[in-house]
Amino acid sequence: MKNKNYIIIFILALTILSCGQNSFEKEINGKWYGVENDGFTRMYFYQDSLIFMEGDTQTVKWTADESKIEFDYVEQWPYQTLVKDSTKTMFIEYFLSKNNNTLSFNNINDSTIDGNFKLIRAKNYFDFLSKQSGVKFTLPNAIKVERVGLYSKYGMKIFIGTINNKIVTISEYGNGLDSIKTDIIRFKQNLNPLDEYHQRKLDSEIHFRVFADKSISDQKIEKLIQKINKSYVKKVFRIYETDNYYNFETLAGKPIKTIANNANN
């Protein structure tokens, strides 16, 4: 009889735990990456907490119903100012796609934040890039590969993998290498250097970050990249799988030979 009581208590405990979230919250659970800023905005929804990352990281409590997400966060100010940090309640109107893979924010009760942006559900940053680009790839593991020593915002992404079981090579703008010159111009215009110093910084640090499937050899990448000549971009890095994919500045990358950088050697 005592054993039966233990079983009943155990089942009740599981039931209570499982009832900790409503059905809308359960659908939102997971890792989400911002589309508009290359995954810089990240929201990891768990049963007991929300980890919100956008430069700084905050862990907060959250709730949701069929149309709104609510959580408290600390509004942080630069230490030089006299304004003290304060806690604010965030209300976000949202829409979850039918396949539960896209989270759209339509209205936020904070005028300092853009009220319309989207997030993609993904296992990690690389999975986010794969889903955003539509290119399937699995990166090779990093073995004695150093991190890319250039600022990530100057790194234009190229993806080599499969779409509908066909191997493709496209830029972050969805175009093939035959349009690479136009894409580079667009990339530079988006960076919009403010002065001569930042223009020199852009010219010296602009590079390609190649996210290629592990089945693609370095030699094949070199042949594909040969379309990038002296007048384009001189530095190319093949990106490898690392544990630090949450940080743009710690991605591991191996230099790839091109006509441009060979000319300088």
C-alpha cells in the first residue's frame, strides 16, 4: 500500500511540474535569433526563465498568452551618466508562424526599441545562419584553427552547401559568385563608414567568411573563390565549428588562398 502511495505522489509531482507553463509558453520555448541584426539579438526561452542577449545578458522571468509576451528587465545606462539603472516591464505583441519556427514582434511598449522585427528558432548561431540563408551545411570541427582576427562586422558571409540536394554557393544576399562585385558594393554601402578613418578600416579589414559544408574540400573552395580577384576582397576565411559560436568575435577560421592574396605574397 505504501508503494502505491509513493507512485501516486510521484505522478502528482510530475503533473504539477508539467502544468508550470500554459500551451502558448510551451510553443515559444527554445532559442531564437534576430533576423534584422544577424542573430545579435538572442532570446532563449525556458520553462523557468528567459535569457535575453543583446550585447549584455539578462536572465529574467517571463509569461505569455496567445498574443503577448511579458517580462521584467533592467534598463542599463552607461556608468558615466547620472541616470540609475531601473527595472521595466516589457510587453511584446507577437505572432508565431504555423510551423513554430518564426517569431514576429509587432508592437513593444518601449519607444526606444523598434517594434517590428523577427526571430528564427535555431539550435545555435550556425543553425540560424543555415535557416536564414536556406543553405544546409554542417561545418567541419576546428582542430588547431585560430579565431578570425578581424572585426565580425567587416566579414561578408558566403555559404556553400545544399538547397534541394543541389550544391550551391551564394552570398549572404542570396546571389551566386557571378554577382559578387555587386554584393560587395551593397555590403560596403550598408556599413556606411562615417569618416576617412572608418573607410580605411573597412578597406583593410573587409573579408569573406565562408560557411562551407564539411564535405567540401579546401581545394574546391579555392577554385570557387578564384572568381574573387584583386579588385574585390583579399582576405577569405573558412569558418569551423567551435564551442564559442555564441560570440561573433571568437569564430574559428582558416585563411583560404585566392588570386588576390596570392598576389600579395
